[in-house]
Amino acid sequence: MNSTDNSTIKEIKLGVNGLGRIGKLTVWRHVARKTFDELVVNVGREVGASLDDVAHYLERDSTYGSLLAYLRGHAAKEEVVQDVNEAEGTLLLDGVRIKVLRKHRNPKDIDWREHGVRLVVDTTGQFLDPTEPADAAKGSVRGHLECGAEKVIVSAPFKIKDKAQPMPRDAVTTIMGINENDYDPRVHCIISNASCTTTCLAHMIKPLMEVFGPRRILTASMATVHAVTGSQAVLDRLPKSGASDLRKNRAIMNNIILTTTGAANTLALVIPEMKEIGFIAESVRIPTATGSLIILVVNLQEDPAGDPIRREVINRIYREAAARDPRRYLNYSEKQNVSSDIIGFPRAAAVIEANETHTRTAEVNIDLHKLCAIAGSSAPQTSGPTSGDVARIAITQAVIYGWYDNELGSYVNLLGDRTASIAESLGDR
């Protein structure tokens, strides 16, 4: 079975922990694809006055519109929510049974075993350290395994608090279309789906790596112009105790806010060759609901025996890579897009804005006398170039733009494909 098909994996119940932006849209995605017959969603607290308020939340969205329109278009008129049963905590979303749990927030207290859940997607963003034991005071991702889940997918990069701790053998980070086969169902129980930014960035870097390799990619940097997230403040607020970045507490609606991103570190987990390349990643938050942009700058060493690297060459690399991608995770566009054009764009990890690809080639003068070392030699040079001897090396700087819907279109759709493929591995056992 192809994990991106609409086939139902009938013997698997999917657990979803958290019903924030990613949790809610994960429910939408699996209801639309009918991948699972039943979802068990843990909210961890009472919501509103009754289960009807959970249904109200699920059936409409300020960014993507109504669930009915998402499923069948704006002309559809039938009800998408049926059979809301407060006593049993269940409802139907377009025929898919949703069981809502409203008692426990700590993963070790959620009885997935009782509900027959073998696979959980944790979308809370709270339990990201795979080294913490199941009974950690503030909760741990391993609590899901303690309570019956066989596999847990985390919808964020891992964050190991004790930097001296290695990554556990049973944990792995994967991105669909990049290193999804690094997941070994015999070994891995906790899987990070990385971040929305790393997902886009990896699909932008991979085609360049395949053509030029890490030796010709001298340095790279990226800045993501990123839509707001739920962690930001609607209005200015006091920072929490110990907070170091005061900008995160400033109002999201009328500010451009500089912040950080862990995309560089996570990228090296899914494309190990990036460890050989100097790389910088930055992030800027802007007041839009979704739809983000990566500006990627790479410095490439020209090959004197090959064709010069020009704009047309870079665009051809992406155009051909997109054409080879059977699942269309990488998209190539020669249209003039704006961020709203990308919202909901299905399965597009990255949409290359080919009109804005730019290159500039220059010869760099390197003083050979000041070289620290020569590759393959551990001893300092005692003879050779004298002061003033220089090497002239042609370097091309390329600027590439890649759009991504940081919520439903890119991240949640690829997270859904990852979930379905892991469920398939469980179904084969």
C-alpha cells in the first residue's frame, strides 16, 4: 500500500494528543483522506460547555474556512458533523468516528491501551525530549509508550535538555521525501517530523546537494519570513520568569519580530552532508496567519571544466527535480506568487519561485600564504607559496526563494503521510 493513498488502515486507531493548530488540522487531514476509521483525540481538559463546542471548533477555521468546504468545496451543503454524543465523548466527522478524551494532560496518564490506540501523534509541542523517562515530573513523550502506544510521532524537532545526552537509539528524525527510510520499524519508537521550516528547507537543499555535492557548496544561509504561531502574544505581555527573548512577548498583529530557528541543527539530522557546510539560519515573524517563505543563499564553487552556474542552471535543477518527484513534495513555479497563493497548497513541502532566482559570479582572491592547512596534510606548510601569491577562484552566489504553507498545506500534509506510512508498518506486523 502506498502510504499517501486514500486507503483505510482499518486495524489501526490513531491517537492525537493536543488539539491546537497542528492537532486540529491533523484531524482534518485524516478525515479528508479516510486513512483511519477512528481517531482518539486527547484534549486533556474540559472544553466549553459540552462536546458540541469541540465539534464547533473542529468544523470551522479562521485560516482555512469550513471543514465542509475543505472536504467537498464551497457548493456543498450537507452537515459534516453528526452524532455528537456527550455521554460517550464521541462524534462523527464526515463518517470518521472521533473519540474525545478530556481528563489527562500528562502522557503517562492517557490510557491509550484502553482505547486500542497503537500509534500517537503528539502535537502539543510540550514533550520534545526523548531522553526523559516516562514518569518525568512535567510529562514525557515516553509516557505515551508506557500507556499502550507502540509508536509516537512528535510534530516538532526534538529538544534534548541535557546536551551531554546522546540521541536515544529508539528515536529518529525524518522528513518525507528526504530521509523517510531512516525510520526502522524494528528499532524506532519515537519519531520527530522535524519542523515546517526544516521540511521546506530540506526540499530546497536536496536538489542542490545531489548536483553539486558538499564540496562545491561552500557556505549557505537562510532566512525564513514566517507567519505567526500560537506561542506569540496577541498584545504585549510580561515575559515569563527567566525569559531571555523579550520580543516573543510583543504583539503579533502590528510587528515584524526577529526570532530564532533550529532549522540548521535539524537539517543536519536529515541531510548529514550539511555538517560539512557552513550554514546559518535565521527567522523573522510577520503578521500573517499562515504562508511562509524561505530565502536561501548558497555560495557555489565554479568548475572551470563545466558550464558556468547561472540562473537558468539553478532553475533547471529545481524544475527537473520537481518533475521526478512522484508525490510532488517539491513544486516548481514560474508564476508570480504571493503568500496567500500557497495556503492549503496540497503536499507542497516547497514551492520554488523561479522568477526570483538570482545568481552573481565573482572571482575571489585567496592569499595562499595565509592558508591554515591543505586538505590531506596534517603538517604546516614549510615551503610553497610566498607572501603575495594568490589564487583566483570563481564563486557563484545563488539566491533561491521557496514558499511553504507552514500549517496545513505543507507541514500537516507531510506529517499525515509520515503517520500513514508508520501505521502501515504496524499493520504489516
